[in-house]
Amino acid sequence: MAPEKLKHLIAATLVITFLYYSLHLYLSLPVKGIPVANGVQKGKKVWQQNNCTACHQIYGLGGYLGPDLTNSYTLRGPAYIKAFLQTGTEVMPNFHLNEQEIDALLAYLQNIDASGKADPRTFTINTNGTIEQ
Ligand code: HEC
């Protein structure tokens, strides 16, 4: 085969393989549908209004002054989080949230806890490059 033709054949094979693999990855995204309750939406709003993300990460994204809160619901438990929010500490401000706002935040953190993990050491990397938690 002429070298020019061979080049085209290799390029075409690579492009087709790339397209096939991209489509395959796109169609098999490991997205899990988790139903979102009303309180969770409200909790997200409280989270955003008080800019908790300035100091805290969720799924590893956010500020680094405070700890990642993705799995704080199981790691610390609702009673601990509630007490923490009601009092604040020397480094974490007390936001003077009311009972409903704290309950909504707890629902939000519980939902996040159920939807993923923050610690990359617990992740499994598959041979096709995707990650499982
Ligand atoms: C100014 C930065 C800042 C903001 C804003 C902030 N936090 Fe914190 N938070 C911290 C720091 C720092 C700690 C660790 C404090 C400590 O251990 O004394 C902390 C700790 C916590 C903890 C305990 C985590 C653990 O594992 O011990 C929870 C829960 C928490 N924050 C929730 C929130 C929520 C919800 C908001 C928004 C309403 C918020 N934080 C906003 C700085 C902040």
C-alpha cells in the first residue's frame, strides 16, 4: 500500500475509534438518579445564601478553611452538626440559623452524603478511565 494511503487509513481508524469510544463513554455515564426532597432544595438554598462553600468543600470542591462536608452526615452525625451550627467555634462563625434552616441543611447534607464520597483514596479507577465510588 502507498504510504499516503496508509496514513489516511490509520487516521480514519483513529478518528472512528475515538468517536466510538466517546459515544460509548457518554452513553454509559455512571449517573445515579437520587430523588430530591423538598427540604433538600431548601437546605441547598440556605447553604448558598450563607456561602458555606467559601470555607467548605463538597465532593472536593470549595474553600479550604474548613473540612470537606460531603460525608460529614455519617462521619459526625446530625446531632453533632446541629450543635456545631447552633454555636459555631472560634474559626467557624455562628450564622444564627433558625431551627427550620438547620433542619433543611441537615437534609441537604444527608442527601449529599448519600450521593457520593469525598475521599479519593476510596475510589476505584477502572481500566477504561472511569471512576467508581
Ligand atoms: C468563614 C469560614 C466558614 C464558613 C463560611 C462556614 N464554615 Fe463551617 N467550619 C469552618 C471551620 C474552620 C471549621 C472547623 C472548625 C473547628 O473544627 O473548630 C468548620 C466546621 C464545620 C462543621 C463541622 C465539620 C466537622 O467534621 O467537624 C460543619 C458541619 C460546618 N462547618 C458546617 C457549615 C455550614 C453548614 C456552613 C454554612 C451555613 C458553614 N459551615 C460555613 C469554617 C466555616
